Amino acid sequence: MKVVYPYPPPVLSPNARAHWSKIASAKKAVRKDAQYLTVVNKVKVDETKPLTLHIVFRPSTAARYDIDNALARCKALIDGIADAINMDDSKFKFQIERGDPFKGGAVEVTFKQD
């Protein structure tokens, strides 16, 4: 199953130098949105098995970016997914790749279980 999430805002980048309250507000919004989208898309998993998240980052421009910063920017998004499926994110495995630019930016997450 694949779910498309909005690309997290720049304030969540590890390189951002924003005020803590702006960062906290953005984290809360991203986590809440990710939880909502995961529930609405009816993602169901077996909590006893490891879960692989295949993440494709699709930023809004073709500008170069560090893949590790993109993943760090998605921490609240991953936490929201974990909240929605009631699974500790320490059980997640990750497959990460760069995708083509997408208007407005997107993070495509495909859920895989063995």
C-alpha cells in the first residue's frame, strides 16, 4: 500500500535555524497530518512483524538536496505514521530514494511487510 504525504516544511530541516516555537508547531502539524492520512488511507499492518517503509522524496524543485537531511526532516511524519498504526517506529526498516520533482513536493511511502 502506498500513501502520498505532503513534503515537510523547510523549518524541519536540520540546517534550518528557526525559533524553537516555529519548529515545534511545524512538527506537531506534520505529525498530525501524517497520522490522519495514514488512517484515512486505511493502512493496516501486523504489529508483530517488522515493517519496511519505502520512502521516495519528491521535492518541489530539481535543486540538489542531501538525502539524510530529507529523512531527518521527516521524523515527525514517521512518528505520525507510527501513531496511526499503533507500532513502535523502532521496528521500522527503511528503503530511501530520490524521486522526480513534484509540484508542491511529496513524500511517497509504500508499506511492506514480509
